[in-house]
Amino acid sequence: MGSASRVAGIDAMAFHGTHCYLEMADLATARGVDPDKYIHGLGQRQMAVATPCEDTVTMATVAAHRALDRFDIDPGEIGTLIVGTETGVDHSKPVAVYVHDMLGLAPNCRTFETKHACYGAMAGLTSAMDWISAGRARGRKALIIASDIARYGLNTPGEPTQGAGAVAMVVSERPRLLELDPTSFGDYTRQVMDFWRPLYSKYAFADGHYSIDCYLDAFSGAWRDACENSGTWEPLRLDNIDACFYHVPFTKMARKAHHRHCETEWGISVAKENEAKMTEINASYERQVAPWLELNSIVGNIYTGSLFLCLMDYLRKAHPAGGQRLSMFSYGSGCGAAFGTGVVVANAARYADHIDPATHLAQRRRLDIDRYEQLITASETADHNEAPYPDPADWDLGQGLYYVGTRDHIRQYTGSAADTP
Ligand code: HMG
């Protein structure tokens, strides 16, 4: 595969989400919207909601602990830790250094945070691939974590596209899940105001419909660069790809992205009236995209981790024999994007149960609208330097790793990742 000196790929994966969720039908009813708009129009069934005691640090740490534990990786093997997030907890101090401490990683582990909206974790993943390929790892592994809380605020158009959660991935020279193909990656960057969150705001601002256009243009740009980078577009042809994963702010976006994927590869634009081509696109969507959107449809937009939820869904359900090529498109508003592929490792199917978050998701508690709105309002002041401090008992959280307020301007945590269900 290509001319890179060393193979690098995903060796372990795990997800940690929130303890509460909202049914999209309940949100629609409360907002006076036809539930079909959220469920079929956007393609979302449920939405994860973080309590004030669950933040980017706690979700990232628990997801990473789960990945190391289930795949039997010693924390001492980690030589690089990157947390991709756009919901950092400090203007200066990275989420990654809290995670480094909570996981007990080695002092010589290079540790930092990346931010470029939803593209932050893909930036981390490709940096890890480059770190290993360049021979800097000295046999060690990289831990890449995507952790975010997506919030647009109550009664906004973005409200049904919120969510929260973290995906942790270990990258190594001997991956057990997916070998990344560095020759197949392409990039795209353009300054656009489609979605942003100013320093003074807890909520994102979005020019929603424009953001969809920016996303689709970024797809075409990154895909063309990938073809140029690989020197041949043969391995990147849809016919040679088993499953296509996209950044998923809501699952309907993956359908739009796949439509653009087909159009870009074919070099034509396909209108609804072109029945033959639409049938082809729909069939390809049902085969290569739709089956792997189940986790996204019940978790919502988790920003940096959304793309990787599709990969987890595939690895837990597809039982691939090995050798399948998978494509990944990451989009971060603002905007930055990457398209690339990887090849499933033989025996990856053996780890389906290690990856599957079904048990964890089944334990979530359903919120009613009043409780959801209380929770969002309480989160607005949860990181202020004075009481009332967030208390896990107020949100019926039980045992686990939680944020419990900021005292003397220092964030406080209680519990441990190992105890978090
Ligand atoms: P909206 O204006 O409320 O919704 O905003 P709409 O009118 O566009 O309707 C949505 C879909 O529902 C449409 O389907 C309607 O036809 C359909 P489409 O035509 O697109 O296929 N619909 C119905 N279907 C069935 N029954 C009904 C019904 N009514 C309507 N009764 C929007 C939607 C996504 C713009 C809004 O929620 C928003 O602003 N979200 C936030 C921005 C966003 O998610 N952008 C996505 C691209 S940018 C991105 O992905 C990056 C991001 O993750 C951030 C980052 O990078 O950090 C956001």
C-alpha cells in the first residue's frame, strides 16, 4: 500500500456518551413542529444531552479508558495524546492535559488539543498517522480522542441537531481494526462564516443552509485533492469502496454528501428529474451509507466524533472478513476538510463486541422537556467560579467521573473513569 515507510492505523476504539437523552418526537411536539421533520427530514430519532456534570474532559477520559481497557493496551504505551474538540474547557489549558493526568499517561507523552470545528479529531488522526509513518513513535501508540457537546440553544433552528459524546481511538503500527492509506488522503480549506462560536458565547451561531453548501463544496475539494495525491483515482472509485462515512451533523446530511460524492466522481450534477441516475445514487446510498448511521441517529451531532461513530457502527455490525476499503470524509465548519480511505484488517470482526456501545446507550435516561430545559439552563453557569456548584446527585448520576464545579478558578472533578457506566 503506497510508498509510506510504516503502516499506521486504528488499533482500538470506544465511545462514551451522556447519561440522558431526548426523544426527537418530544422536542418536535414542544416546539410545535411536525415530528416527521426531525425524524425523517433531518433523520434523527434521539439526541444525547450532557448534564452540567458531564464535560469534554469526563467524556474524553471515560471513552479513552474504555478503549485502553477493552483492547488491553497499557497506558505506558501511549506516546502521543491528541484531543480534538471545539468545546474546550479553558482558553489556554488543553482538555488533553486533564485526560493525560486522569489516565496516568507517561510524562514523555506528547499531549495537545486540536481545534478546527468538527475537523479537529481528523486533524489529530492524520497527525498520528504522520507521526508513526515518520518513525517518531519508537514503537509507541497514539491516543486520539474526539470529545464535544453540541449546543445551539433552546428554540433555535439548530436545536434538533445537538448532541454530545466522545470517541477514543488508538493508532498504532500494528492496527487491529483499520489500516489507513496515507496515499489516499486529500485536504481542503476555505475561510467561510457558516458556523462559529465567539469566545463570549456558550452557543454556536450557524448560517444553517449556507453551512450545508459549504460542506458539500468542501467534499468535492477534498475528494479531488485525494485523487491528485494518490496519483490514480482507481482505489477511490465508489465501486472499490465497501462503505462511505461522512461527517454527520444529522443523518440526512450523509445522504446529501453521498449524492455529491456520486456527482463529483461522475463529473456531472444529478437533478431529481434524472430518474436513472437518482436510482443509482439511492441504491448506492442504501448499500454503502445508510446501514452505518444508526449510532448517529440516536446520539446526534457530537461534532469531532460524528464521522467516527459511523466507523464504529460498521465495525460492530458488518463483520467484515478484512480487505474492505472504507472512505472517510471529515468536515469542520469555518472551514477545513479531509477525505481519505483505509482498509479493514483481517480479523477486525473479532473486536465487534469491544467496540459496540449498545449496552452503554441502553442505560441512558429519557428526559422530558421540562427537565431538558432545566438542564440546559443549569449548564450555562456550571463553570462559573461560585456556587451553586453542579452536583451529580441533582441529575441522578450515581457513580462515575464527573465535573463538580470551579473553585478558586480551578475545575474540580470527582470519581474515576473505571467506575463510570
Ligand atoms: P431548518 O430550516 O429548520 O429545516 O434547518 P429545513 O426547512 O431545511 O428542513 C430540514 C429537512 O426536513 C428538509 O429536507 C425538509 O424538506 C424536511 P431536505 O429538503 O434538506 O432534504 N422537512 C420534512 N420532512 C418530513 N416531514 C416534514 C418536513 N418538514 C421539513 N413535515 C438546518 C435545518 C440543518 C439548517 C438547521 O437545523 C441548522 O441550522 N443546523 C445547524 C447547522 C448544521 O447542522 N449544518 C450542517 C452542515 S455544517 C456541519 O456539518 C458542521 C457542523 O457540524 C459544525 C462543525 O463543523 O463544528 C454543524
